[in-house]
Amino acid sequence: AKAQHGGGACFYQANMDAAVRERRRLSSALRHALEDGQISLFYQRQVTAGSGRLCGHEALMRWHHPERGWVPPADFIPLAEETGLILPLGEWALRTACADAKAEPRLGKVAVNLSPVQFRQAGLAALVATVLAETGLPARRLELEITESSLMQDPVRTLEVLREIKALGVSVAMDDFGTGHSSLATLRAFSFDKIKLDRSFVPEVDSNPQARAILRAVVGIGRGLGIPVLAEGVESASELACLRDEGCAEMQGYLFGRPAPLTALDLAAPAAAA
Ligand code: C2E
Ligand code: CA
Ligand code: CA
Ligand code: CA
């Protein structure tokens, strides 16, 4: 916050400069991270609400910096998007997730996040087709998660790319549903295969009637559109019970498993709290 008097403006300026320098350092470190093997994928299981059966895994990018340790995606993904580094990083994540899923059938369907920036690059659908061909992963085992912000900048072009991707047989999920400004318009404009209810709604479904009413409405929308709703960030058994009662089809969250490297996943075990 800005100091009120005396050398306040100066102090404020110094803080700004420090923040800018820190961002520069982080982005130059990120430039080398991929080639230096500091980037990896963790996977988090997704389960069906009814039986708790494993249905797939979301791939989540991780950066382990030699001195800083783990850098949270919330810190480096926005930076990667601003600098354009998300293009090589995103392509690497797509290729790695498809190769992992091909090598490990028990992963089920693998869900990969796409950044809005990747839609501005020509040939995204062609890239997806190439990666599927190179890795040999059947298209039906790949899902791409897209946030509404992908559709904001150039909706006509983005919808065209999404259609090309769907034509490959790849499914498309709307991520972080409920956090954007025109979620309903976005759902109307494109036939998504799944709605992922944002994890900010989930912790309160068992304690806050408003959150529960919103959950009910979103499940109703999914039902009307004929697509499943997945709730993210499920942490407790009472949340699970509410989500089940309201007819949520799929779930993801610490209750079922934390994101972990492929080699550390418990692929044989039945889901917790099933
Ligand atoms: P997201 O796509 O909404 O991913 C779900 C986030 O929720 C992950 O955070 C996951 O670790 C966290 N999470 C899962 N279960 C729980 C739970 O029960 N409780 C809580 N509190 N959190 C839970 P993570 O891994 O830190 O990733 C943050 C965001 O970074 C992602 O949000 C996504 O927007 C972005 N991201 C991660 N990997 C990629 C990637 O490969 N490409 C792109 N473009 N974005 C990525
Ligand atoms: Ca996601
Ligand atoms: Ca999400
Ligand atoms: Ca709760």
C-alpha cells in the first residue's frame, strides 16, 4: 500500500522498482526452465460422483527452480503469458501429457489446460492433430480445458479453432465456470463437452445456501445442455455429499487426490470416500 507522507512516494517507487526487477529476474529464469528440465507435469485425478470411479486426470504444470524451489503456477503462468513463453511451455505440456497418457492407459482421459494466448497462434488445431499423431494417443482420450478469456479477444476465430479441435474427436471443457463476465453467452456460443464449476464455489456448498443455489443452477444448465458438470476443489466429505445430492456428475479435489508426478500416482487404488 502507498505510504501517506514524507518519503512515501519515494518508498512506493522503490517497491515498484523492486517488483519490476523481480519480474524480470523470474521471466529470464523461466526462459531457461524448459530446456534445463525444471518444468514438469503433475496429474490430479477426476472421479465420477456416483461410484467414485476414476475417469481421468488433469495435467498441471510445475516449475522447480534450483534456488527458489517450487514456483506456483499462479506466479509463472501469467508471466509466461505476458512474455509469450506460454507457447513453447503449452506445446510441451500438450505433448508430454499425450505421451504420458499413451504410455499409461490407467491415466484414463487426460485434461490439458490451454492458455488464451495459444489461440492467437496460427495452427493450434493442426498442432493438436500433430501431437496426437506423433504420440499415438486416441483423440477421445484427450480433453482441452479452456477459460472464457480465450473467447473474449477474438470470439469468431476462437470458435472456429474450437470447432476444428472438436472435429478431431478431442473434447473441450469450459474451465473456471462462474468466474467470468459472460459465462452464459460463452456456453451458448459453443458446444462444450463439460462444465467445470470453479473451485471458489465448492468450499461453501455445504455451509452457504447461496453457494448451494448456484451449484444447483449450474447443474441444471449442464442438464439442459446435456453435458456433465465437474466440481473442482472438493476437500470434504460434506461437500461431496452436497455435490452428489445436487446431481454433479464428476469431481476433482484434494479429497480424492492431490496433484502428483506420474510415477507417484496411485492408479490402482479405489478413490477415497467413494
Ligand atoms: P486450474 O486449471 O483451475 O487448476 C486447478 C487448480 O486447483 C490447481 O492449482 C490444483 O492444484 C488446485 N486444486 C485441486 N484440488 C484442490 C483442492 O481440493 N483445494 C484447493 N484449494 N485447490 C485445489 P495449480 O496446480 O496451482 O494451478 C493453478 C492454475 O494454473 C490452474 O488452475 C491453471 O489455470 C494454471 N495452469 C496450471 N497448469 C497449466 C498449464 O499447463 N497450462 C496453462 N495454460 N495453465 C496452467
Ligand atoms: Ca484447469
Ligand atoms: Ca479450474
Ligand atoms: Ca466446506
